[in-house]
Amino acid sequence: MKPLQDIRKHVEHDPSIPSILMQQQMAVDERDIALDLIDSAKAVKPGTPPGPPPKPIREIRASEFAAKTHLETEEEVEQFIATLRQELLAAIAANCRIRIR
């Protein structure tokens, strides 16, 4: 958590938009690292027999499945949801956990 706190402090005092955007990406990376550490800590508990290994994580960015940046019609919404649903179900079928961005 310390790296995330450091990034937050940096952003609070930085007037540069490009620097803030870079810090934002760094925060995303650090969050992923923290989530992976939490998952690995949950998987290994002293004194208990090891269970099945954790499923691999597939990251899905919902915005990647939109044909355009704005949805204006019901048909566009339905198409987006259908495409996203297909991707989510493919990840589940591949025995993955899904991290949504």
C-alpha cells in the first residue's frame, strides 16, 4: 500500500497533467501488484493443507469491446453487451477469474 500512498501524495502536489497521467498508470500497476499479493497470501495459510491452485486472472477492459466511444442507440448497446458477454463467458470457460477494468 505504501507505493499507492506515495503516488497519491505526489499527485496532490503536482500541477502537471502529463505527470498526473503517468502517476495514474503507475497507480494502476501498483494496484494490480497489491491485488496479486493479496491473492497469493490468501492461497497460503500456515497449518492448512494446500488447496487447488488459484485460477489465472484474465483482465478484461470493457471499453475495448465498444465499436465507438459513445453508444447512441439501443441496438448499439445490445451489440456492446453481447460482445462483452461473449468475452466474459469465454474467460470463464477457460477456467479464469476475471478482473474488469
